Amino acid sequence: MKHHRQISILLVFILWSTISGIYAQENQIPKEERLAWFKDAKLGIFIHWGIYSVYGIDESWSFYNGYISYDDYMKQLDGFTAKNYNPDYWAKLIKESGAKYAVITTKHHDGVALWNTNQSELNVVEKTKAKRDLVTPFAEAIRKQELKLGLYYSLLDWSNPNYPNFIKGQKRYESDDAKWNKFVQFNFGQIKELTRFNPDLYWFDGDWEQSAEKWKAKEIRELLLTQNPSTIINSRLQGYGDYSTPEQGVPITVPHNNYWELCMTMNNSWGYQQNDNEYKSVNQIIRIFVDVISMGGNLLLDIGPKADGTIPKEQVDILKVLGTWTTKHEGAIYGTIAGISGDYTTNKTALSKDSSTLYLYVDNRPNGPLLIKGLKNKINRIWVVGNGTKLSYKVVGKQYWSDVPGLLYIELPEHVQDDDVTVIAVLLDGKIDLYGKEGQVIESN
Ligand code: FHN
């Protein structure tokens, strides 16, 4: 009798999960549609904010790698005040930089949550002088600026007593299903709590420590998409994400995934570190940015606010100067797609979505006219983006008997050049058409 009851409960459960699974699948919006805003956005701002900003040390890794003891690391809880936290200012600054979305660390590997989670006491409301949920006002401010909201969440949690890994070389346990199941329950609990912010993007991290099966990555994805069918998920969910996330190193070749985002620090640290003054110059950041755009990707540029919630001056300055450049060149940034191969021109390039305008990013002072080879189209007009100056050009070397297009030379006078990267728009007579073969000789007969 008892046996029969168990079987029927199991059957009901299987039926329920099949129906809800089918429902979730049918409910799915095609990837291209869900990721359309992301593809066009091009620039996002990453925010690593946590107790590690108190001493100005590596986020989580400093205790994991033994540079500081766990207990001393956690003493930073006392110094995290957020007393000058002004999310409206943050959001305005992010908007001013030209970014279209922002991703904030709601919880890093150290397990300290920035919101009032019910799953653990280790959060800034209960354990720090901030005494309040810091995610809600951020989400509101971001939405007010009409930016997209991204939430970073570390799947691994080196503080959780039910998580196997603690610090390098020291595990809490090797294998213990009961503990692991408790941890999975905790993780799902926190992730469910995050859904109340209804983010446009979930940015997972730390997935490398466990398999998809152990994280229940598929179920996490289903949960998020059922709650909001148009949300998007980064790649760090053991194969269940939507887009790739190369980190720090600018890709040399175009990533395979059509949707990708390079996340990168301004100096050498994700969080605030007063000792790290190795900032990239704005010029370097803009050049990296156009490199990313030319390969069809996004740049997620990181800032690390201080423990009181202020953003370091160097980072504010970078965001503002970057904003001047992005505003001036917006037509050649947002909504563009990857450009043409370096075989045709030495400049980085991107294309308008309909491929009828070619953008050239000139990041050096040219010592002669710019050159594009192999362009079969007729040119309608060429101008400098951001100031509108019409540029003169010449097609040289075209032979009537050959299919090989002539060499397009574009004059770029010094007085129209940008201090960082000059952008040239080449308006074509239609979709770009490139010659892709070897040269040609007159056939003798
Ligand atoms: O371990 C983290 C690191 O601290 C930082 O948060 C970066 C950001 O992409 N992600 C992890 C390493 O991939």
C-alpha cells in the first residue's frame, strides 16, 4: 500500500516536471531576440563592490590563496559602511560613460551578500555598518537611467559551511551528499531571491569548481527563464549560458560565439585597491574598445567603489573622458556589427547593421591617405564621424579588363583627427561587397 502511494507520488512528480519543462521550453523567446539589446549595447560597466574594498585587497582570492587569514579577511565587515553610497550618482556616471548596461556583484566568492538575503546571515544588512540592502537602490537607479540591469552572482561560496571548498588546499569535505544538497538548496534560495530584482542579465561566476550536473545548471537556467523569458545569462553556467565572457585578454581572433563580452579592469584589480595605480590610459581603453567592437563584441569595463560607496577619482575621470568619446562617435558604436578582415585595410573596422556603412577606426596618426583594398561597391560619401567633415577620396589602379577593384585612398587631414581614435564613415551604394580572390591577368587565347 505504502509502496503504491510512493509510486503515484513519483508519477505525479514526473508528470509535473515534464509539463513545466515543456511549458518553460515553449515559453522561450528565441536567443536572437533575447540577446538583441545586448548585441547592440557594446559597452557595459562592471562593478566589484564588497568588503574587500575596506583593506583594498583582492576580492575573495586574498584569503583563498592565503595572503590573509579568513578571520582577518572577515574583519573587513566592520569597516564596510556604504555611508556615501549614492546609486543615483553611480547610474548617472555609468550613463555618461556611454554604457548601456551595468553589472554589480551581488555576492562574490567570499559569500558576503549585498542584499538582505534570508538564506544566510552573511550579508551587509546584518553584518556591516551599511545595515541596508544595497542592491535594491542600485537596481532602481539603473532603471531610472534606462540602462539594463545585470546581477553578478558567484555560484561557489567559500564561506558557506555546506560548500566543500574553503581555502586553497583545505576542503570542508570530499563527498557528502547531504551537505551538498543543502548547499544546492541554499544556492537556489539565493538565486530565487535575486529574481525579485528582475534583472535583464544574470552574470554567474565561479562555475569552474563543480560540474553542470552538480550545480543543477540546467534547472537554474530554467528557473530564470521561466521567471523572465527575456532575461539573458552569461556563459559561466557550465554550458547553460547564452554568451561568452573572455576575461582581461583582448581576443586576437573573433570568438566563435556570435555573442560575447570582454570583461576588463581599468587597473589590475577588480575591487578597490588604493595601492594599485596601474591604470590604463583612456586612449588605451578606447583602442581596446574599438578592437572589441570591430570583432562584434561588447566591453564590460570594471570599476571598484570604495567601502564608503564613493568611486575613486581615477575611475570617475576615465568614465567621463570615455563618455566624451562615445557621445561623439555614437553612430559608429551602438548597433554595429563586426567589420571586415584585416586583409582589406590596416584599420579596425565595423559595419552598420545593414552593412551599407563601413566604419574605420584610425588609432594612429597616418603618414599618408588611408587605404581600403578590394571594395567592389561604389562610394556615396565619406565623412568624419563626430564632426561631419566630408573627406575626399580617390580610387587608384582600377583596370577595365580586371575584376579586381582599385585601391581606395582616403585623405585624412590632421585638423579633423581625434585625440584618441578618429572614426571615418564610408557610405556605400548598398551592402558591402568585397573582392575575395587572387589577382587577375589578361587571359590569352
Ligand atoms: O574570480 C573572479 C574574479 O575575482 C573576478 O570576479 C572575475 C571577473 O570576471 N571573475 C572571476 C575569475 O574569472
